[in-house]
Amino acid sequence: MDAITHPRPVERIVAGQPTSDGAGVRLVRMLAQPLQRRLDPFLMLDAFGSDEPRDYLAGFPDHPHRGFETVTVMLAGRMRHRDSAGHEGLLEPGGVQWMTAGRGVVHSEMPEPAEGRMEGLQLWLNLPAADKMREPWYRDLRADEIPEAIAAGVRARVIAGRALGIDGAVQRAATEALLVDLQLEPGARFAHALPASHNAFVQVVAGAVVIDGASVAAGRMAILANPPEADGVVLAAGAGAARVLLAAGRPLNEPIVQYGPFVMNSQQQIAQALHDFRRGVLA
Ligand code: FE2
């Protein structure tokens, strides 16, 4: 575990906005356009979780993306993915799907008919301008394909970047994205070195954590401040167990222009994306 002398304080706790997307999937949008600049390179975070199939069964039928990457972390339930590049996969509990839309894909994300709980997170990670039109890329990571480190009451599943001395499943040079699914036993503490300039947040999935004196409850996202002297993030579980997603990355500091499922650098590129989609170029 890294030694941290100046931990990041919490700048703000976000409750998120309940909404629905796709064909009517109920979710809580934690990160949307007003926070894109603040949390650059992250563009969006949706949290979904329901015991009621009517809240999720309609799924996300065919829709396009261009210009960024989507990372879906499945916590409960199953979702089938199909895309225009011929990829298909079933996302199962504990699994992660990483999709680089690049110049464009059309895909569907549909829950497998089932009883019971469906829960997960979907994060959008931006691509640098130079990579926005790259070839699409896709990977389904089963739970047992995600590198895992265990340390003093902490189980860290390293999806991207490097933590507790192990490399995650995916590495991104431009954003140095760090994505860690952390499960903490009661009283356990996790400390991780992080450059002060990297934007970071903690999404609490279950339980509660304390970050530099601030308690953050389940379903909340804590935006971590970037004081120049800060050398990392420290979080601790209270009397109960906790599970959080820690995300951090180097800001791209490039223009962000979003129109629905397209995130580019200029209005002209958005117009091109719409034009290409209507001509069927993305499919
Ligand atoms: Fe999608």
C-alpha cells in the first residue's frame, strides 16, 4: 500500500440525477455534461440497480457511439452485447466490458431475461483527439480475467491502470486511466499514490467510506479535490464493509463537444458523425 502524506480531500459529494435511458432503463446519472470539464477525461457515469425487471428489461436497443470508450462494470445480473463490428458477448456478474467506439459502432446492450437483481455501472472515458477516429475495439473481461490484489482487508480488482503493485486488464497511455473496484472489510483502509493533476472520483456502490474525514454513503459520488501538494487518495471503510469504484485519469484538456452518443472536439465533427450515422457508415 502506498504511503500518502497529503491525501486528497473531498471537494463535493454528488447525489446524481434519476433518469431513464435506452428503451426505458431506470438509472442514476452521476456524471453528465456539467461535470465533464471538471472530471476530464471522464464524460459520463451511470449507476443502475434494481430488483424489478420492469426497470431494466427494455435494455438499450441498437444505438451508435463515436469518439470515446465505454466501460461497463456488471455487479449483478446479465447483459448481452452485440455490435456492428460483429462482436457479441454476455456480461456476467463481476465482469467488465470495455468498448472503444473510435470512429463508430452501432451496438445493443440488452439484459438477459431473468428474475432478480440487475446492477452495475457504465463509465464513459474520453479518447484524445488523435484517437477519436481509430478503429473500434472491444473486450469482454470475465470476473476471473480481472487482475486482483489482496491486502489487509482490501480486495482490489484492477480494471485499468496499476494498483497495489499489479497491472490492470487495460492500459491507456493518453489518460493513464485508473479504474479499481475496491471491496473493503470493516475498518479496512486503502491508500494509493496519484498525481495531483489527475482528476479523480469515488463512486460508492455499497456501504460507506470515509475520505479525509468526509463520510460518503452508498449511491453517492465523491469528487476529489486537486490541491497541488496532494500525493494520493486514502479511503477507509467504517464499521461495515464497503465497495467503491475508484476512478482517476490525466485530463486531456481538449475541447469536449457532446451530442447524445457522440463526443468529439468540434461541432463540425458532430455534424459529420450525424451525417455518417444517417448514411449507415457507423453500421
Ligand atoms: Fe451504448
